Amino acid sequence: GEDPMRRFCQWPKRFLTEMPCINAPGLTLGFVLLSPASFRQAALVQRLQDVYGFDVVDPLRLLQQALKQPPMPEEIPEEGTVPVPLETEPYLLASEYQELRAGKA
């Protein structure tokens, strides 16, 4: 009913005794933390990391980093002709980069 759901939302640690996980190869569990204008977001993220040990991904920061990189071609030509970013660096394909700059995405 509604009462147990309200109790869970108020005190999730009472119900979650272990870190949430998915026990299936290749699948991961993710949560989205929405906050108007990032209000208290950093504090909430830190608490989630401290309590549950979550890896936190900030999509806005990743997008800003990707926009600073030169766009990648749709198909990467021969090795060495185009600098390829490291696996840990975010990047955009040329079409994605153009759409974002044009405000279409």
C-alpha cells in the first residue's frame, strides 16, 4: 500500500541492508538523482557515495568535457591519422557535436 511505500521513501536504510546490485552478467544498476538547479546535489551525491559506495556519473560535466574535445569522425580512418581519445575521455561524433552546437539535441 501507500503507507509502506512512504516509509521506504523516508527511511530506505531500514529496508536496504546490503548495497543494491543486479546479479546478472553484463547488467548494471543505476539511479538518477534529479535536483532542481542542482540544489544540494553535491551533498546528496556525497551521502550516497558514503552510505552505499556508488560510482557517481555527472552527465552535464561529461557533456561539457566532450564539447571541449574536437569531434570524432563517424568512421575512424586508418590508424594514426585521427587522434583517438582515451577510453576515459568523453567524446562526441561529428554529427552529435554539430547537433548540440545547433541546439537540436
